[in-house]
Amino acid sequence: MSDEQTDTGTGWPQPAGPVRPGGPAGEPDPRPDAPDPDELSPLAPQGPAQPSDDEPAVEPDVEPEVEPVDDGATVDLSAVSRSGEPVAGSDGLAEPVGESAAPAVAGRSRWSTAGVMIAALLALLGFTLVVQLKTTSTDPTLGATRQEDLVRILSDLDARENRLQQDIRALEDSQRQLRSGEQGRQAALDEATRRADELGILAGTLPAVGPGLTVQFDAGVKPISANRVLDAVQELRGAGAEAMQISGGDRATVRIIASTYFLDGDNGSLMVEGRRLSGPYTITVIGDPATMRTALNIPGGVVASVRGDGGNVTFGEREVAEVSALHVPIKLEHARPVS
């Protein structure tokens, strides 16, 4: 090695003098703003400048230790520069480390924990919804029902709903009338009077008029028995009779109510409520004439039985039939209204 070359420790010879740009090697740079060649040298020391004899020594700043954050990521604290400058990562790119590294790591840790909690809650909510849908959508009873039965059930439910709606509307109308001051009191009085009249007619304590029918029984070879008259009364009640009375040939009349009884008397007479009646017997009834007449004329019914005994039954329709006989009010001994 010649005298003009020095060993730099890199294995390559280096000229003794600095190489200045803009001119041949060993010549100074003629530009007035040219930098100091020592600053451009790649082999210049990178550490802090040594203080001169005239300047006091300045202690270097000591960076605080960075506590490691355990969030699943490993941070190489040895790679953190003491001056806070970027340090090249494994991929060759400079990554900022130092004072800003700890907040970034803590932020990533907080976001990762919140994300895990949100994901767990969403998974639990989805599982709950799936279980509820499977539970409510599988009904073993309806699943095994035929389509015709389902249609019938639906039709019955619709009809029941319509009836309940009608009842609700009727009750609401009655409630509005009862709460409307003087009109409500008058409506309540009228309703009570109407109910009392209906009960009086059914109990036989009030007379009644209306369209109806007269049924006369004439005896033949055999007298009209109490069973035949009772069968006629039951058929008329089943056909919608609302008020009835029975009269004998001697014009004696007895009101027929729910508790009326019939017995056979002497010489073909009839005992009604303890009162003797002689034939022929005539029942006056208020109701639909056509319906009641059809009920008495059914095959094997009252008319057929009386005619089988040699007797006869005569009908007479009335636009206005009058039931004027009254029954003594019954005094109840055991029954009491439910309160």
C-alpha cells in the first residue's frame, strides 16, 4: 500500500485526502456554498459532538424506560433509539419507535379487547334468536293437523271473533247510554221495565197479546188424557211459545207456566194446577203460528196420538191472540238470588 492511501478498516483503499465533488480527487470544491467535506464523509462519526475545551460538557438526555404492554404483540425495546429516531424494521422500512410507541401499542390493545367483547355479544344474541325461532315455529299439535282441520279451526275462530265483537259493541252502546246523564237514567229505567214485563209474562203474573194459535182437543172413544195435553204443551214450548193458557168446556181458564202440572180427573176430566176442567180443551198460545203448528203435526206427534185414540185436533191461527189468565205469584221458599 502506498503512502497516499490509508486503511479504513473496510478492506478498500481510501485516498488520503478527501474527494470533493466538482473536481478531481484531492482538489477543493470551488463552489462558495460547498459543505464541509468532513460532513459528507460516510466514515464520519455519527455520535454526539465532543465539547470543546471552551464549552461545558452537556450530559445526554436519558430516555425513560418503556414498560412493555402485553397485548399479544412483542415489542423489541432494544431497537428503540435513544434519540427517538426511526429504526429500520425487519422489512427494511423505518418504523417510528420511542416515545410514540407505547401509546400506539396501548391503543391496539384496547381496540382488540373491545372487538372481542362485541363479537362475543353478537354471537350470543344470534344464538338466542335462532333458539327462539326454532321453539316458536315448531308446534307438534298444529304440525300433525290436516289442512281441512286447520281451515275449520280458522273458520271457527273467525266466527267466534265476530260474535265477541258484536257483544263488545252492544255492551259499549249500553254503557254510553247509561253514562249520558238524564238519557242514561231513562234508558236504564226503560230497560228495567222491559225486563220486568218479560219476567211477568213468563211467570204468568201479567197478561199478554200477540200473534198466535188456538189448539182445540176433542175427545173420541177415549178421553183426552193428561199425558196428551202435557205433550202438546212441551211441543209448543219447543217451537217458541211465549205465553199459554188452557180453557175447558165450562169456560174455566188456567195460566200455563213452567211449574204447571196436569193430572187425569174423574169422568174424563182434567186437573190443572188443582183446578178441574172438562172437555173439550182449548190451548191459546202466543208465538209463531206456522212453526207451532208444524211441531204438533210431526209424524207420531200429538195430533197423530190424539187421532189414534179416536179424537181430533183443530187449529186456529190468530193475528192477535190474548192470554189473559193470571197466575198467583210463586213464593220461593228455598231459592235465593246469587249476590
